[in-house]
Amino acid sequence: MALIMSNKPLVSTIIIFLNPEPFLQETIESVFAQTYDNWELLLVDDGSTDGSTEIALQYARQYPEKVRYLEHEGHQNRGMSATRNLGIRHAKGEYIAFLDADDIWLPNTLAEQVVLLNAHPEAAMVYGPIQWWYSWTGNPEDQQRDYFEKVGVQTDT
């Protein structure tokens, strides 16, 4: 049996969370909507007390080949740094992508970022594309603050 290797690097997407129940499902679904398909999703719980733990566990149970649920011992709250580091320790990807639990990705986010990383091996990180969306507040003045930031490359300096 021949082993088929993908020329697309695995991206470990890490979502750390603490009580983001109203947003978490939409955030996770934005990862599933990516046009780039070689990713794993690590849902790292920082001691949530709302329904977000169950949401994360449901995805991990339903998609065990793509999604893993992690938490600190005893379901403790250890803070953002310790929680991100827990995700990083369990990541299997060539690249690591962080997504905040109350944000969403546009469908081409990972595809565009992987293209940039492959084209710029000197890059330490990429960011974006980012849409700053203030109009969700319903305040007419906030609609004028919305803007879109393109993908960028940051090299080691």
C-alpha cells in the first residue's frame, strides 16, 4: 500500500476559550468553511463555566480526525499564555494559526496565509486578512469605522 503525501502543509489552528458560548460555534464553523483543507483544530478550554465546553466537546466527538479538545488539569483557569502554550504543545502542524473564540475567518484565510508562508520562508508570521467590524453595534457612527486590512508578512528583524 503506497502512502500518499500531501504537498499542502498541515496547519494547526488553535482556538483558546473561556466562556465564549454565544460566539464559539460560529468561530468553529469559520474554520470548517476554509477553502484550504489540510488543517487540524485544537479547541483549548481555559476553565469555561458556560456551555462552551459542551460545544467544543461536540465538535471533537463529531470530527475526531480534525478536532481535538484540550483543557488544563482539573478544568482550571490558567490564563491565555498557559492555554495557548497547551495548544502549541499538542499541535502537529508545520504552521500554527491562532483564532480568537469571538472572531471568524473569511473562507480563504488559511489558503492565503499558507501561500504567503511558502513564498516567504524568511517570514516569522503572517496576519490578516482582518475586517474591523464595528457596525454590529447598531450605532450609525460605528458603520463609518468598519475597514478591511489585507494579508501581510512579518519577517524576523
